[in-house]
Amino acid sequence: MAQVDFNERQITLKVVYYGPPRSGKTTNLKALHTRVDDLNRGRLMLLDTRDDRTLFFDLLPIFFRASGLSFRLKVYTVPGQPMHEATRRVVLSGADGVAFVADSSAAQLEANRQSWQSLTRHLGTLGLERIPVVVQYNKRDLPDKVELSTADRFATVDPPLEATASEGKGVLPTFFTLLDRVWDSIDADMQLGQRFGITRAGFREAVSGHVGAGPRDIV
Ligand SMILES: Nc1nc2c(ncn2[C@@H]2O[C@H](COP(=O)(O)OP(=O)(O)OP(=O)(O)O)[C@@H](O)[C@H]2O)c(=O)[nH]1
Ligand SMILES: [Mg+2]
């Protein structure tokens, strides 16, 4: 659950990028990092092995002020390799929202499905089954990509988003869509808008003031 300090007027939100092995979770985070202005981002922590597989998690902290409030966004990725199941659960705990990064390759359908199942299992045991989850199909540049119109939406209502994170495409739309959903769910629980006088649009504007939204990323 979001940490809200009413005295300090400080809101801390945690979002997690989850998905099968090598679907591009860390690549999303790296692309995001390059789009956050220097003053508002903390150090990008990549905890990986020598061959770039995430070992524990990656973390990108983003800090900014808006409407007299101090925001701390913590963006995590989980390690995708099967052996790190316990680590994924730890990283998920306390999350306010999840971006599920599916692999667009037709060969990875089963890996996507298994990862989705493990996500829902963890969310259930952590009591987080109501947090928002957005689905991103990454690697849209692959020749064997699945059609988005017929691709598994998993249990989500929204149509999946597409991305080619290695080219920085689709990374910001996924991030912003996730934050919109997170804001709505926390606002519904904690009446942030009413208590602090900030709307979702105000929050979104503040985020995009620090996380660059060039035209290239909007499409
Ligand atoms: N073709 C293609 N390759 C991509 C894309 N995004 C990431 N990759 C590549 O996929 C590989 C895995 O990317 P990572 O970001 O490390 O994947 P991950 O999901 O963090 O992997 P784990 O941490 O091991 O679960 C790397 O070689 C990336 O360059 C993409 O959009 N298209
Ligand atoms: Mg990784």
C-alpha cells in the first residue's frame, strides 16, 4: 500500500515490472532512466550477474514535488529466471501496481502464461489482488511476434500496450498508464485528491514534467 505521510505531505509509491525471463523488464527500466531529468532521479541500481540476468531486482527511484507534496516513486524489476521465485515475491510485497512485461515472440507464449500465473499467485498470498496491473507486449520488432488483437490479455480489462524497449519505444506510455491506474486505485482508498487537493491530471502533469514525454514516445 502507498505510504502516505500526512504531516510531511509525502507520498511514496512502489511499482514493479514483472514478467518471464528476458522479456525486457530491465531494458524498460534503463530506457525510463534515460528519460528522467537528472535532478529528479536517484541512482539506477542494477543488481545482475555478469551476463545481465537480474539477480535480485533493479531499482529506479524518481523524486519530485507537486502541489506542495513530495513524491517518491520507486520503480522495481523482478528477476525472471525460474529459480528466483522467492525473490519475486519479496520484490512484489508492498507494491501499488504492476507492469507485466510479456514477450511478443510466439515461442514465449507458455513462458508468459507461467509468469502470469506466478504473478497472480504471489499477489494473492500478499493480499495484493486488487492492485492495478497493466500488460505490455515487448519486443514488437521480432518477426515471430504474436498479433496484438488476438494476444492473451490475461485477466486485464485494458487492451495490452506494445513496446520495443530496446529502441525506447512504448516505454513511457506503459509507465504513464500504470501510474494513472495506480493513482486511481490509491485515490479511491485514501482520498488523496480530497485530502491534498491534487487530481490525477495534476499528478500526471507533474510526473511528465520530470519524465520526458517527447512525441517519439507518445506514439
Ligand atoms: N529484439 C528485442 N530485444 C529486446 C527488446 N527489449 C529487450 N530486448 C533484449 O532482450 C534481452 C533481455 O533483456 P532484459 O531487459 O535484460 O530482460 P529481463 O526481463 O530484465 O531479464 P531477466 O532479468 O533475466 O528476467 C536483452 O538482450 C535485451 O537487449 C526489444 O524490444 N526487442
Ligand atoms: Mg532483468
